[in-house]
Amino acid sequence: MAYTPNPTIISGGTGTGNILSNRRVVDISNEVAFYNPNANPFFLLAQKSSKKVAINPEFSCLEAQEQPVFDAINNSGGYSNSAVTLTVDHGSYFKANDVVLITRTGEIFKVSSVSGNNLTVVRGFGSVVASTIVNDDEIRRIGNVFEEGDSADTAKTVKLDLVTNYCQIFKTSVEITRTEMKSTLYGGADLPLRHKLSGIEHSRKIEEAFLFGQKKEYLTTSTTNATTSHPLRMTQGLLKFITSNTLSVGGGLTEATLNNQFLRYVFDADKNYRKKRTLFVSSLAGAAMNAWAGGKLQMVPTDKTYGITVNRYLSFFGEVNIVLHPLLTGSIYGGYTIAVDLENVGYRYIDDTYLETDIVKDGTDKRKDQFLTECGLEVKLEGVNGYAYGITG
């Protein structure tokens, strides 16, 4: 049978709408854009601060707190100016020969002996005469006093605190067929691209744990972990470590609130007002700070901040480095700002992040790689950190 032409006829001129569409060269950039490729600023800065190998999945550090100076009277009826037995909140803070100031009245009393929370005292021991004491009156130890030739002071010191955390195992896998690996694709070879995407995701997992994680260990007897004979551990994040300096803003963040109700206490904890703090802020908190502190914010050169964009704010209490944190989002954490003393946080690891390649060899024509990290967050002196929440603008 003779060949019979059967073309598609184009009437009039041709254009991109009526020519064969397959003739048009696909215009796809070889560059791939990534949302949020640097979502781990705290993780990066914690590593730069302190990075140490852990020789046990449970690691610890020791802390020594200072002896308390302040306490309060604990008696609903108060005391007359002649009362010599005073009940306080914490009798263990005091010992014989302590000199104590009642800050409201200016009276000083000397402690003769301590029994539980009851202090036997000498009233009006200084130049200010004894007067009525009311419940919850603030009292302050201001040293001790001894007569000539007196016996030695009674020893009283603090017990060291042990702060522990766990290393958590993080895994992120990449799986790709051999055919896809060998194919020429826009955006470059697919395996390096998948490695980069999975690496970003892997670092984000660690960052989320370092911020929001809760310390927990499931042993072999746990019903939660009954399917395996090996323990399962989660590392505790920064927000769970912080218990002292927390501020509910409950509205717009003002400069006065930041300084008077937050930074003042964060810097006061170690009695060294000229140290630095790094403030990780949500975009909402950052916008508020930019509005009232625009003239006081200075950009820090990125070559000094490991590539992280940092603004410096000079507070009366000390230097504050401000970092916009991409994970402080959502209805709750979108109103957070977290102050961190980077000198007292660190990265502990049994296995630092590495890429295991071709981990499954079962005869299939595909390849499976895996990023693996076993690490945990170390936080010392939680009182030098803090967070403010409930920021709405």
C-alpha cells in the first residue's frame, strides 16, 4: 500500500502555541533552591562553644551553686519587737553568729542558734532598734561576727549538683535506584542532591531536639520499648533545662520589658554583668525589637559568626547577640525568645554526624545511604539562660 501523508496542518503563521510542543527546550535551572537550609543556628553555635566526645550515652556535669543570701519571715501573725524566736522559710540557710538584716526596717539581728526553721536571735543587734516584724519580711544575711578569742566558725557549704542528659540516636536515610543515579537530570545528579536535602533534614532534627527535646530513657523492661532489647534514649532540650528565668510577656515586647524583666535576671545569675548572651528570637519578636531598637542594632560580620546572621544589641547589663531562629514558629513558639550563655552549653557525641554509604546490599539495583549521629546537649548553670514567651507583637 502506498504511503499517504497525514500531517497536522497549521493554517496561517506559526507560534509557540501551535508548533510541536516537544520542540521547545525545557528551561530548568541547574541550581536548586532550598527552603530553610540553615535551620540549626543553636546546634552550630553549641558545637563551636564546646564539642566533646561522650564515653557513655548518659553524660553528666557538676555544678556548685552559691549559698543563698535572702530568705523571708514565715509567721502569719508577725512578731513583736521583743520576740527572739523567729520562724523563717529556710532555716538551713543560717547558722550561729550569722548577722541578718531585715531589709524593710533596717534592723539587724544576730543568730544564736538554729533548730529546723526556727532561729533564736538577739534583736536590735546593730544601731537600729528592734521593731515589729511582719509575715514575709525579707531578710538578708550580711556576714557573721565573733568576739575576741572565740571558737572557730561552724562549717557550712553547698553540695555539688549533678546535671545529666542522654545522647540520642538520629538517622536520616537516602534511597535511590541505580537507574536514577545513572540518568542525566536537570538540577544535576540526583544522589548529591538527595544527600544535601537529607543532610539539611538531619541537622534540623538535631536542632529541634536541642530546643524542644525531653530527657527520657526507655529500658528493656519498658512497655513503651518492648519490641527491642536495646534502650531508647531522648536528649533534653534547652527549654526543658531552663527553669529559673522565664517571663510571660502576654502582649507586645517593649524594650523596657526586655531589659527590666528579662535581661536583668539573665545577666544577674552569674553576677557578671558584662558577659555576653545570645538571643534566639522568633520573627515576631525580632520584628518588635527592630521597631524599637533599630538605632541600637549593629550587624556583626558573618566571618565572625560562622556564617550565621547576627545583630548586636548593647544593653546596660551586657552585650546581646540576636539571631533570628527559623524554628521558633507556630502558635506557641512563634512568640518565644531564648537567651543563652554559649559559654555554658556544649555538644556531646558518641558518634559525630557522618554518612554511611551503601548500607543495604540485598541484590536490588538501588543504593541506600544514611546520615547518623548519636549526640546530646550539655547545659551547665541553667540560671544564666532564660526564655520569654507569649509575645504577640
